Amino acid sequence: MGEQLKGQCLCGSIKVAVTPNSESVDVCHCSVCRKWTAGPYLALSCSDNVEITGDTITTFRSSEWAERLFCSRCGTSIVWRLADGSGENHVNSELFNEASGFPLGTQVFIDEKRDNYDFGQQTNTMTGAEVFALFAPGENSND
Ligand SMILES: [Zn+2]
Ligand SMILES: [Zn+2]
């Protein structure tokens, strides 16, 4: 577990403090993240060690099991998390200056990546099916 990092949204209304599970940046190429962020979603994987404060926090339920928090004033993406409160949080790594030196971790939903970009680094990759198999064993969800 790394040290606590502090950041904020573009307008400063939302303050975020996290202690990531590791000092690496995971990447999601899924179509929802790409639409949400205008690119792949770069995130710090965190358990419950996430504090988010500010009165412009808005929650969007993006699927049956997950929700996305963003700033209703400036639009900054803050976190993707499981909606059941089980403590699976993927916080926008770009909020934190200190994360600029973190290497890339795993790239997920690699099968939904668009062909017009690629990262230069070699990393672990997972398809959407592999991610669902990891997080929802026995289920056969599809989006
Ligand atoms: Zn904001
Ligand atoms: Zn995604």
C-alpha cells in the first residue's frame, strides 16, 4: 500500500484523498470509460481508503453494478466504483500530481480499445470477458 495522495477536480470544489493499493496506474479501454473521459480511463485502484468531499459530487449509475462520480460544476471524472459499497474504487489518477511517476499496471477491456491509439509500454492486459470472470465468477454479464 502506498502513501496517501491528495488531489482535486478542475474547479477545486471536490477534494479527494486516497491511499492506493499499489503505486501503479491501471487503464480501462471500455467504451463507457472512453466516452466518459474522452480517452482511456487511467485510475488508481483503491479499496476503502478513499475520501471524497465537496457539494458538487454527482453520481451516475453507469451499469447494474457500478457508478461513476463526477463534478457537476467542471465535469471532472472522479471515481468508478462498485455500487454495492463493497469498496472497489478506481479513482482518476490524473487528479494527483504524485501519481505522475507511477508506471502503468494492467490494461483492461483491451478488446474494446480503439485502433487509433496505443500505449508504448508493455503491460499486462485483460479482455472484458476476463475482467468479468474475475469480478463476477459464475455470472455471464456482457456490458
Ligand atoms: Zn469541479
Ligand atoms: Zn471502463
